[in-house]
Amino acid sequence: MKINKNSSREIVLRAVKQDGLALEYASYELKADRKVVLAAVKQNGDALKYAANELKADPELKKYLKF
């Protein structure tokens, strides 16, 4: 599923649940949306690198990182 900066929250949520790395193409607003980012990192922990800076230090989100 292709998304871009104009995609709705619902579409982005659906996309990141299939491929967490799709978060890269979401709008900044959605990269700062904790629910969207959580869905993305649950699918692929590496998606955290595309989250808004204020979410990158979130302990719950960081637990999905691959080391």
C-alpha cells in the first residue's frame, strides 16, 4: 500500500500494520502520532527511526527495537 504526506490517518495505520517502514512516507503529524508509530514499530522495530523525535525516546516504543 503506497502512502504519502497527504494520506489520511486511517490509510497510514493500515499501511504501517502491513509494513512498519511505510512510516517513512507519512506526514510529520502522523510520525508524531503515538498510535501510528506504535503500530509501525510493532510490525518492524526499525520503523522507530522515522518517528518524530519526541517519540524516539519513548520506553514502550524502544522495546520493539532490534539490537
